[in-house]
Amino acid sequence: MRLALLFSGQGGQTPEHWRQVDHGVAGELRAALLRALPAIGEGRLANPEMLARNRIAQPLIFAQQMMSWHRLRDRLPRPICAAGYSLGEMAACCAAGAFSASDGVALCAERAALMDAAAAGEHGMLAVLGLDEALVASLAAEAGLAVAIRNAPRHLVLAGPRSGIVSISDRLLAAGASRLVPLAVQTPSHTPLLAGAAVAFAERLAHMPDGRLAFPVLGAVDGTAARTVRPALAALGRQIATPLDWAACLQSVRELQPDAVLEIGPGNALTRLFVELAPEIPARACDDFRSDDGIVHWIESCAG
């Protein structure tokens, strides 16, 4: 049975996800999370505004993903690949064995701190649907924004100063955008504004040991497969300030011909994108199910 994994990024987190973390994370992973976020044990994080803050969202989302993966991994076939959307690439690398989950929490907290320090002021991200990429990129540049993510040919994500996002919204709608979706992210991810953070994080990762990954990790920047730790970690540093071609990454997953694709993490946005690209391949998200048993039974049913 050929299983591919997708790990979601920031934006789909809700207070319910963090209640799951608070009640479900244990052992070394919980200890690492409490070191990164002491407030999690005090019930002060369960509101959307707090959960959108970079320094809180990144370690929490990673911990939620690792909690789910640790429960499922011994019940699932070995994946043929994993890919992660933005922050989710941290979880993909961890699941493949690039570093431990407890080390990953600390790395996510460090990643968030570097990103926040690199871009002072108010920033955000905006999904734009229904317009050609060239037009969106032109309008974005005029507003001081950049195309950060290409989800599909007419589904892009812009990032930059919040003032630019406010100023461009009416122009995008007037140009024919079918939908604008502000994301629950407060940093200009995957733009040159975070170049300093990308360099610093890459230097931090460069000191980690190399080795063989348990399965390939497809980079979110262009879908290139890493089979050993060193190139996977290099991709983690690079993607902080480099636009993501998530559409290309999903195409790489499709070309590996999985029997099923499972999204791990908050929400099901990646599942919906994959289904649009490859409707012939069954794809579901963990959030679609009420129990781990339901996930396992569905994957078993995809084996034929």
C-alpha cells in the first residue's frame, strides 16, 4: 500500500486543536512544549488571536502534528513520501527522522523567533483566488507585497505589510478576484523580508548530524525530493524567505502514484488542493475523522 503524507501549515488552527494538544501531548514532547510555551498549561492560549501569533502557533501546530503522527505511525504502512506546507515541512522532516519531536518543538520556537525579529511591524498573508499570476504579482508589487505561495495557477498567497494587504484588497476584487481569504498568520513568510531569518535558521540547522531519512521529503519550494537529512534541512532554511510552489510539490506527490494521501495537522486545506489536482487519488485529512480507527480503516480500504 503506497501512502503519502501531507503536513499542514499555519492558518487552520482553532482553539479545539489546542485543547487536543493540552489534553493529549505527554512525555518528552509535552516537556519540550512547556519549555517553549509555559502558558499552554495555564489555559491562556485558547483564543484565535493568541493562536495566530507566530511564536505560539509554530510550536503548537508542530506538537499537534507530532502527537497525531506518533499515535498513527505504527498502525500505518511506511509512507512513500511526505511533504509539508510552510511550517508543515518541519513536521514532514521530523516524521522522516531528521530530528526528534522534542528537538523539533525547540526548533519551531527558534524559527518563529527569528522570523518575528526579521520583520518588525504588522504583517500578514492573503490568499487570492481567480486571477492570473502575472496580474496578481504586478498589483502586489505596487502595494509593497510579494507572491509567497503558488497553490494553483489561479490560487496564490500574498505576504507583506498589513497596510499593503488592506490597500490592495479592493483592487484585487475590482480586477475580478473570486475570493480573498486573510490567513491567520502574522508574518511575511516566504518573502525576501525574512532573508535574515532564513540565513540564521540555515546556520542553526547546518550543525545537525546527517543520515538517511526513513522516507523522502518533498520540498515545498519546488517539490524536489530529499532522501538524506542534510538536503532536507537545507530546504527548511531556504523556504523561510523563498516563494513556495506548492502546486509543483503536489504534482511531485501525484507522480509517485500513491494509493492514498493523508493530511496531518489542523484543517483540510491541503486535501482540497490535492483533490482538485488529482481527483483519481483518494485523499483525506485527519480532521475529517472522529477517531484514529476511522483513519486506519479508511487507509486500509484504499489498499483494495
